Amino acid sequence: MEKITIKAHPNIALVKYWGKKDEQLKIPFNNSISLTLDNIYTLTSVEIIENSEDKIIFSNRDITQKEKNRVINFLDIFRKITNKNNLKFSIITENNFPTASGLASSASGFCALGIALNELLKLKLDKKEISKLIRLGSGSACRSVYGGFVEWEKGVFTDGSDSYSIQIADENYWDVRMLITIIDDKEKIKSSTNAMKETVLTSPFYQSWLNTIEKDLNEVRSGILEKDFEKVGKTIEHNCLKMHSTMFTSFPSTIFWQPETISIIKTVSLMRDDGLHCYFTIDAGANVKILCLPNEIQKIKLYLNQLSGIKNIIECKIGKSPEVLL
């Protein structure tokens, strides 16, 4: 049997997506803009097997029944497209970075799986169409279809047919870096899906969050195209704080941050006071990502190395689109 192996990279949202207007179709309330990362990735191998059920292996950890069901539901989409309901797949997937800890492992994971299935089943879907399908596995995964800077369009149609990703600029357009500070490599206390749902339903700040998104999108989009680092940095930092504020004020509240998270936030501010160009962003988790310029990385690391509680610092350039590996 033919086997397809895909290498896909996670993306980190600069303007965040937080909240779905359709849970099943994973249609977001707002557009989002992300940066694909190069130094962390998912490797996923898929082949068709003669078996009574799908075989799913996460090489670096055990898979829960809930996770297995999520993958099987995604496979069902492709079985339906091909009208081959009896097709069974063997899937082996591995991350070279911590899973389910706020580093977008579901983005690279479902992107790799979706593209592998597109190749294996010879569907010949273009990136626009495959991003729509990948969105159904994990919303943010549709942004990993492209390298560089990517925008996920929320769309206006209720069937999700116009909710897909587009590339703002490729990985060669602008040389910026992202430092990922790992302070917690364990699975986060609450899934993004559950935290998101609670926020939408209960946070008094949620509508205010949505009211500010268009301005953030315009600032970051134009900042990328103008290569205006300060404009992008200030906006993504504020956007991150607004998103977490909606979580803090949901019921029950969701607080992913740890003391080390606060320490890094304050250190980033201190570094800027000392003339360095750096801004933070934090997804649903405790780990902090720092957007910076390549010529200042070593100086930034000197500051970070003085802090306690940082287990690892991963330096990433801008990543590229998924690759088919032989």
C-alpha cells in the first residue's frame, strides 16, 4: 500500500481567534492572522489498510478515546467525499514539541493529516479547498496550510463555504523571529474548545473583544505589508491581553497563566525599556511567545536566562507550507 508522510508546522495567532459561531462547522466569530513557525513540526504518515477499524498512533504519547474519536470523525469527512465508507487508515503522528500545551499542536496535526489524505486519495484539492476541510478538524489548522503570514477569513455563509485561509505574505517576505518560552510542557488544565465556549457564553467582555478585532486586523495586516515591527508588536500584545481578559471574566474563569508567565511579560516590557524590539503573545496556555528581530535574539536570551522556571527556549524563523516527504 502507498504511504504518504507530511511535515506540517504549527502557527501562532498574532490576532487571535477566540469563539465559534458554529461549533460543528468551526466557523469563528472573527478573522485571525497568524505566523507559521519553522523549527517545530508534526510528522504524520497515512496509509490505507485492510482492517475493520482505523489504526491511530501518537508516537510520543498515549491517545485518549476522545482524541481518537476526533480523528475518526475527521477521517469520516474524507470517506464521505470519496464515497468509500469502508476505507480504513493507519495513521502515525509525532510532534517534536509539547502537545496540548498552548503551542498549536492541533493546528499542525490536523493540517498534516488533511494534506496527507488529499495526497493519498488523489483528491487534487487546492489550498483554499483543503483549508476548508482542515478547518473541520481544528479551526486554527486551516492557517497552517500556508507558510509565512496567514489570515483565516471567518466568512459570511452559514455553511462555512467561505471560511478559509489566505496568505498575506510568504516566509521569505520579512525576517522576524519568534522565541517560544516553555514553562509548562504538560497538557493544559482545560481544552481550548471548552474554554472558548465558556467565554462566549459568560464573559461580559466578549462583545467588547469582538468590537475591537477589525481594528487589530487592519493594524497587523498593514504592519506586515509595511514591515512595521512596532505597529505589529504593539497590536498583537494588546490583542493577546484582551483575549485572556475575556477568559479571566468567564464563569467559571479560565486562568492559564502561571507566575512565570507574568514574570516573562514583565521582562519583555523591561527589555523594551532597555531599547530591544520585542513583544509577547500567549495562546490558550501558560507558555509565552516573543516576537523579535534576528539581530537581538542573543541579548533577549540573556534576559530570559536570568529568570527561573523557563524549561526551554525554542527559536523559530518563519515557517513554510507543509511538505510531502518521501
